Amino acid sequence: MVDLSAGTAAVSGADIAKSLRPGFADQAQQKAVTEIGRLIDEGEAAVGSGESDAAKEQRILQIHQQLQSLLPPPSDGEFEDSGETALLLTADPKTGYQAAAEAFGSAPPGSSTQGVGDWFSHAINGAKDAVRVLSYTVMKARAGDIGRAGLGPLLAALHGRAPAVRVHLIGHSFGARLVSFALSGIRAPAASPIASLVLVQGAFSHWSFAHAQDNPFGSPGALNTFADRVHGPLVATFTVFDWAVGVWYPKASFLAQQDTEAVVAGRWGGMGADGYQAVSPSENREMTASGGMDYGFTAGTFYRVNAAQVINKTDGQPFAGAHSDIRKPAVAELAVGAAAAHG
């Protein structure tokens, strides 16, 4: 695990609100985003002041209430991809936000439990981290909804009109979640035109396709029964240089890791960190930069492709690392190889 800081401490509330507002079309939600930014900046101005702890706690509570107003509704049966909601739904934001600042690197280790430093300063920084967690929680939820209710039915309709057409799905980051959840929007394998699925550094749970056995949640993943909508291989890349998925994705679920079942390693891991988990049949592959790879893909098999030799450029990306370092010939070759192996 890379020891990094998310860098949120240096960002103002106004900057956070400005970047987040375009993601919400509803005016009431945009107003809530603006209010969160204002409350954060006012809170930072109050750090070190003579304001009472009660008044400071009220500031944190106001931020949390606005943040919760923007939280998307929970999705039934998608427990493996909802770890970060423990922070967003906490009944104790004072403690939770301090712990967030510690987890994301803007507060000293142990400060949330040992009272190290100014608790309010840590909590305000943690509020910024909570907004970041909210942002990708919203994006992740939208990706699943659009895939399930939009792309999936569209592909099924296409198959009905042109049954000879084969579709090869490729998705990066949240786009990987979108194309994956499109499978759940197709009523049966015979109604699916999907010939291959390639997930490039997927920003969603690596348990999404899992069977109940070896799954720390004790039940099948949300997409377990939909893999047969793909008539060819199911491929997922991963790399240790993807800090967005490998470092920050699981850290966002730090409060959920306090529950007794969360002792299982990788409970909140992401697809781009180590690929499909608890799936069968499955095989491992390794991507190289030399080109000309013959992956030997076959239909109906899950493939975990270690792309660390190719997806590895972290320069200038202190938060995401190599998460988007995917414009490489080897990545294109991978997609072509998957497409050529359709059933």
C-alpha cells in the first residue's frame, strides 16, 4: 500500500463546490453543494478561534446534513460496493470526519482516537474528504443505474432488431461499472449481443461477480448471475500503480472496516487493484509492453490481467497514480484479443 496524502487539506470549500456543482442538475442539490463549500470555508476560518466546542460541533453537523441530502438511495443486493456509505451515514460526524482526515492523510495517525492536535481542524479537513467520498459514491451509483436501466435494455433491443451484430464492451474506471451493470439489464443470455467484456482499471468492487463461496459477504455478488450475458471472455486489468482504486478506494470504507465481518482481507477492494475475485472459471494473465501478445482467451472465462508493466505512469498524478494511464497500444491489443475470442 502506498503511503500518500489525498491532498484535500489544501483545497478550499469554494473550490470543492465549484468542481462538484456541474455533477448535479437539480437546483436544490446545487444549492446544497454551494452550502457545503460555504460551511467548510467558514469552519476553516473558525479554526483556532475562541468558538465553543458546541458551536464547532454544530458546524460539522450542518455540513453532514447537507452532504447526506445528496447521497443516492441504496441499491438492493449491492452490499459489496457500498463500504464508503459508513462514513456518509455515520451518526457521529465529529468522530467520523476526524477519522477520515487520518485515513486520507491530512491528520496525524491516531489523532482521531488519541486527541492529537486540534480536533476541529482535523474534522474540517475530514469533511473535505467526505465530500470526495460522496462525489465518487454518486458517480459510481449513476454508472450502475445507467448500465442497468439504459445501456442493457438498449443492447437487448439492438439484438432483437439485428441478431447478427456482436457487441464488445470496454469500460474504464466508473465506465467499467457501467458496462458491467449493463449485463443485469438484459433479461436472458439469448437476448444478449455481448461478445466480450473488458474492464480497464474498474472503479467498483472486485466481488461484484463473485459466487457465495469465498466471498466475505457470504452471498453472491450483485452481478454473479449475469456473467452468462457475455458470450466471450470477461477480462479485467489491474496494476499496483493505480492509487485511485488500489489505495483510496478501500480507504474510503475505513469506517465500515470497523464491523466484525470486515476482518476478511480485501473486503472493500476494487476491480482495478486485483481483478475479479471469487469467480470461476478464472485465469491469470500478464500484459507486457512488447506487443504481439496472444492471451489465449476463451469464452466464458474470467481473466485477471496484471498490467503493471504497462499501466504504471504516476508522474503528476499524486492522487490517481496510473489510474488513467491507459492510452497504450498494449491496452488496445488486449481489447482486440478479447474481441477475437467471442463465443
